[in-house]
Amino acid sequence: MTENKAPATFVVYEEDPLVHMDIVDLLARGFCNWPLIVVDVLENLPEKLAAISGHKIIVTSANLKDIVSIAVKNAEHTKNTAAVLISEGMGAVGCHPVPLTLVPLPFKSEHLLDAVTRALESLLERPS
């Protein structure tokens, strides 16, 4: 999936250092040379999203309600954004302002990469 110009920027927020390392490593290997931004504090997510033009894919295991709340409060900055949510509970996600793709925790590499690919496809299919 490597191209000269990456179709999206990854934004990773993860509190667990081991999961963080796995996510960053998988994205770096699976999507070579795509921009990747790490967010250390969830409250900084809107600022990071605002600084990115083009498509954005959030990859996180943050609470679904927190991600939806940020998306609703910052609708202008979450335009052209999708999220891959790594979660223990795989219940219904319903309709949200940011398209969500779920990955069960503990995740397998191929599941995460597949979820990122589906999130990207959902972004590219949406009208700008």
C-alpha cells in the first residue's frame, strides 16, 4: 500500500507503552513512509487533528465515549477523519460523527492492519 503521497496521516494515542510500541511498529511496516503523529494526552487530540490537512486515521484504545465527545466538540477538525478503536468490548458502535472500525483486544497484527485499511477505504469513499 505504499505510495509517493500517503492518502492519510495516522494519529496514534495509546496509554499502554507495549500496545503503543506495537501500533507504531505495525503502522511503520505496513504503511511505509506514511505520516504518523503521536498524541501523548487525549486532550491534545483536537489540536493535532486541526494541524493536519487531508485524511486522518486515529488509532487508539481510548474510551469510545471520549473519542465521540472529541469528535462532536471539534467537528471542524474531525472532518476527513476515521478512527480505529482497539477495544475489549466489541458491542454495537452505532452512528458517530467519525467512522469507527473496531479491533478486538488483544489484537493480532493482521486485524489491526485490516481495520486501518477499512478505515482508509471509508474515508476515501466519503464525499469531501
